[in-house]
Amino acid sequence: MAANDVIANLWEWPWTSVAAECTGRLGPDGYAAVQVAPPEDSLDVDKHPWWDVYQPVGYDLNSRFGTKDEFAAMVTACHAAGVKVYVDAVINHMTGGQSSTAGYGGATYTADRHFPDAGYTPGDFHAYPVDCPTSDGQISDYNDVTQVQNCNLLGLSDLRTESDHVRDAIAGYLNSMIALGVDGFRIDAAKHIPVADLAAIKAKLTKQPFWVQEVIPGVPPMADYESLGQVLEFNYARNLRGQFVTGISGLKGYGTGGVYEPSDSAVVFVTNHDTERDDSTLDYTDGSIYQLANVFMLAWNYGIPTVFSGFTFTDYDQPPPSDAKGFVKPVVCDDGWECEHRRMAGMVAFHNATHGDPTVSNWWDDGSNAIAFSRGPADRALGWVAINAGDSPTTQAFQTGLRAGTYCDLVRGKPSAGSCVGAPITVDGNGVAQVTVAPKSAVAILAAPRTAG
Ligand code: ARE
């Protein structure tokens, strides 16, 4: 059986809550890894918007999500639960032009770009017009590779990653996490760092980690970064939303060719913390349609799936539930936090049992908004799923490719103590199941493990 690979992105969860979730849920539910928010010390601005953690001021691992000791204890707890830890690494830049102050963890810095904790002085940053050709040092044209890589993104001080000193400092930061057991990194703003610079930084690491890069489609091309690791597949997430708007029968063959990365290079997601705020993807506010998109992602044969799980919000800057000083409070599911990963527990089991065989068989669609397919060979399937994104029920004699028997619907949840959570699904001797899929709903069933032959 192929190794588990699903990532739960517990975005902006504090470390003690991540640790508890690894033990209580992620491990038992079969998640391979948890992705956590940027752990470096960061800018601490008035009203504590969520985004201040994307403005590093030091590399000491004391942040608004917890202390370095709590971070280390989280890694230990997740490993004990069989869950790897991937970290959002903000290494393209430091905070830009903020007044002299201290970060959440106490690292001090000055507005003229001295960051003693990280070991940076002003010469470690790109300057304009020498390195960056724009009149204010900011990126204004995202199609100009020099601007993208040498100018400031969103006003953030752009590190001179071609310098060996800067590469050493960044590698030192990543190695400090590898030493604590961290297994992988999401490289924030990766396209703003030349591939050669990232390769040089990666070569300085004490152990080769899982490596997924944020390269939003444009310049330079996503494909340039494939040689280093995976890339986040923004086209997948954006177009998935489009399919749920125009009709999901168009999902046949989804992710094949065209604008999409090869499956082996892609980390896929239905939404992330940026796209849920700019509405370029589905998100938790889309309700049942969002659930169906996550069901599809986990059932489909493309990329490594990430289930995003952040906090609910009504305006862009709103911080995660935090105390008066901005330190994030322990997570309470369904009280300010989405906890989408819990709802997907049954589908993670479906993914884990089927993803070793990329075959999709027994495809069926109604020509508009309902689909069904098996995973694995048509007559000896590993699992079968039906998704109805339409407004009326779909009743059909579906060929599942499964043996005769009674199966639990995993969309409703993992079976508990051998009992199904919802109504069971019956498959006859011809592999056919007579099923009514309710509007905006799905069903998924899994073959019992087979013995050889
Ligand atoms: C905040 C304020 C800004 C202010 C800045 C500095 O919102 O108004 O100028 O602070 O004071 C996050 C937030 C930002 C926040 C920033 C720093 O999203 O709002 O700025 O933190 O605190 C490009 C990059 C891509 C990047 C997106 C946002 O290519 O890497 O912009 N995404 C990552 C993270 C973000 C994070 C950062 C990077 C910074 O996921 O959450 O910013 O660390 C086209 C282009 C894309 C471009 C996109 C922008 O599609 O092709 O390249 O993405 O437009 O919409």
C-alpha cells in the first residue's frame, strides 16, 4: 500500500492545540502530516492582524502561536501520533520599514533593517535602483522577473538570497527546525526567490525535507521549481471552483495536461488562507459545495491533497481568536475555528486506501452537476464515490466495481466500533448499487481489504 500523504493545514493554530489534535484526531484519522503557520518571531502590529506572522523579525521560534519549547513539544507529540510536521517558512523577506520595536517573541530590530536575532544588516537586502529597477523599490509588474525577484513584495524587505551569508542564515533557521524533528517546509513566496538560490539554501540543510513551494502562476513559470520539490497547484484550486459553478461533470480527467503540473509535482488544495480571503476559490462560507470539493479532492487521483482548516472571519485583517496581546488562544472547534479536517476524516481513509492505484474507472456523469467513479480497476475497484452538486436528488443504478456486500458511507464519517455513521450502501452481485444521492451531497464506499487472489 502506498504511504499516506494527506496534509492537514491547521493554519494559525497555536502549538499546544496542534499537538493535541495530532494525538486526538490527525494520527487516528490517517493524516500523514500537519502543516503549521510561520513559527519565527514576527512583527507585532496594532490590532494583531493575522498577516503579521508573514513579516519576520527574528528566527528564534518564539511567536504568537507559542514558545520554542511548545513548538518542540508539538513536533514530538505529532511524531508520537505518526504525523509529520511541515512548517510555513517565510524566507524571502523580513518585515519592511516598520518602526523600531520588538516582535511577539521579544526579538528586537530597527526600522533601518538591522535584525540582530537573524544576523541581518542593511547590506543583506536588495537595494534600488541597483538591484531592483523600480522607482520605489516595490514590485509593480509581476510579469517582470527582475522585479519579482529583486524588489520588495508588498513593501517587505527583500533578502539578498544570492549572498552566501543570507543563504547561511536562512539555512540556519531551517536547520534549527530540522534539529527539532520538522519534516518539511512550505516555502512562502517561492517565486520571489530564484531557483538557483533556493537550491543553494536547500543544499545547506542537514537533512532533505519535504519541500512544497508557493509559486502562483505567472513569472517565473511553476515548472522551473519542480526540480526542487513540489509546487502548490493554484490552477487546480481556482478551476475547481469554476467547475462547481459551471457543473461538475466537467471534472472528468481533471488535472490532466494543459495548465496543470504533473501529478507527482502537485500539492493540491480547495482553498488556502489567501484564496479564502480573495474569493478565487471555494471556502467554508460556500457550505455544502465546499465539503463536496474536499470530497472530490480526496477521492481523485491527482496530487497530494491538503485539507485547509483555519478560522472564521468577517473582515480581511481579523486575527485568529487571540488574547489582548495577540497570542492565539487554544482552539475550540466550531467556535471561531472551521475544523474542516475533522469533517473529512472518512474521506482521508478513502484516499489512503485508494491512492496507490491512480486508475479511475466506471466514470458516470449526468451531463451537468452529478458524477460518480471508482478508484482502481473497473471490476475489482478499491472504492467508489458519487457526488451530486445539483439541486435535485440523483437516483441511479451505479456500477461500483465492488463485490456484493453492505458498505459504510465514508462521507458521513469513519465507521465507529464497526457501525456505519449513516445509512449503509448495498452492492449487488453485479457490482451495482441502487443509490439516491441527495442534492448537494456525496457518498463514498471502500472495498474491505482483500487477501491475495
Ligand atoms: C500586509 C498588508 C499590506 C502591506 C504589507 C506590508 O496587507 O497592505 O503592504 O503588510 O506592511 C500576507 C498577506 C498580506 C500582508 C503580508 C505581510 O497576504 O496582506 O501584507 O502577509 O504581512 C503575491 C506573492 C505571493 C503572496 C501573495 C500575497 O507572489 O507569494 O502575493 N502570498 C504569500 C502568503 C501571503 C503573505 C505573503 C506571501 C508574504 O501566502 O499570505 O502575505 O509573506 C498575482 C501574482 C502573484 C501575487 C498575487 C497577489 O496573482 O502573480 O504573484 O501573489 O497577484 O494577489
